[in-house]
Amino acid sequence: MLIDSHVNLHAPQFDEDRDAVISRARAAGVGLMVEISDRLETFEATYGLAMAHDDIWCTVGVHPHEARHSPDLTPETLETLAARPRVVGIGECGLDFHYDLSPRETQADVFRAHVEAARRTGLPLVIHTREADDIMAGILKEMHTDGPFRMLMHCYTSGMELAEIASDLGAWFSVSGIATFKAAEDVREVIRRMPEDRIIVETDCPYLAPIPHRGRRNEPAYVGHVLAKLGEIRGWSPEEADRRTTDAFFNLFDRIPRPA
């Protein structure tokens, strides 16, 4: 069973054929998807997908691009929404200093609210980080002093130093289609050093379609290409890559029952 740990099926890119996209994923062997929340205003759409499909679960959170729309977000708000059935994670949240679509201080404040919600609920924190390695490392270490929390460094493309800090704090890592790009050797080098029992795969669809689909809209049906590339990078057989990533996924997203 293939697992896509990060899909954005509520995105407008899927408005014309969402059901067909989900059907193609199933036909490709994808047995489980995690639909990711990126802003509170669209959470009901995200949640509705999880409630409508037995093989889709969801998270609740505010992407750093959208932090400006929720500057006063509290852990309590996230906790309340996370208590709903089929919500299995907190995020996507974090820091993005590449686009700076939200003020950096607001991003940091909103991210801290997510961390606290993850600590209180015990749910994994889905972290987005781009061009913010030092600040991200500082917040993660600071927040860990108040107590541990589980976290996933989603679609990780940042530096080795942050990867090592996050790994030491117990983080999981997810690999995306970027790992297949010819110019992404720096990403592959970090992947080679990720903890072998804490790596999972994702598409981040509709973005970042893997080779041979690069340049097109991404879909969950393409996650098998990511898994194959991960196996190649790590020197794992297809069966070993599948087993390792499946075990890591259910160890992280432990609110999702593992099929017999």
C-alpha cells in the first residue's frame, strides 16, 4: 500500500476533477492520504474531504504564508479543531522567509501556537521551513525546553545543520518529488543522512510533480515515483523502502489505525 503523507486536494487546481484525481490515486495503489490544512478559512473543505473518504485523513493548521490572516491564533483554537474525528496532525505551519508573504514575527508567533497545540494534543506537527534555518532551529530548541513534541519536517529541502538539529530532537522527515530533480543533489545528500526509521514520502500535490511528470500538476498517483527515488538514494530495495516508510508513517501518525 502506497501512502501519500501530504496532499492539498482542497486546492482550486483540483476543482474540475477532484473525484477523478482520488480515483487515479487508488488505481495507482495509494491506500491512504493525509489532506493538509493551510488556513483556518478553508479547514472545513479539508475536513470535509477526510469525512467523505475512508482513505483520507486530515490536519488542522495555518501555513506561514497565511499567518497574516490568523495573527492571534491560539493553541486552544487548534486543540478544539484537532479534537474532531479524522484529524491526525497539527499544521502545515512554520516559517517561510523566501516569499515573506506574512511578517516574520507573525509567522514565528503563529508557529509557536502550533507547537504548543501539538504538545498538548500529542499529535504530530507538520513543519514547513524555507530559508529560515537559524530561526527555525532556535524556536525548535526553545520550545523543546518546555516539553517534547513530535514533528515532521515536511518536504525537507533546507540545510544539513537544521536537519541534524531536528533529527536530534526526534523529528521525522518527508521526501517529495524534489528528490527526483536533476539539480537537487544537495537535497539527496541530506536524504542520505536522515534517520532511516523516520523517513516518509509525499507528493505535496498539486505542487512539485516528480520526474517523469515534472512541469505538470502533481497528483497523489505519482507518489510511487518518490518512493522509488528514495529507495535508490538510500540503497533500499522497493520492498524495503515500502516497509520502512510505512512503519515510519504509522509510528508518526498514530491516530490512524494501521490496516491488518
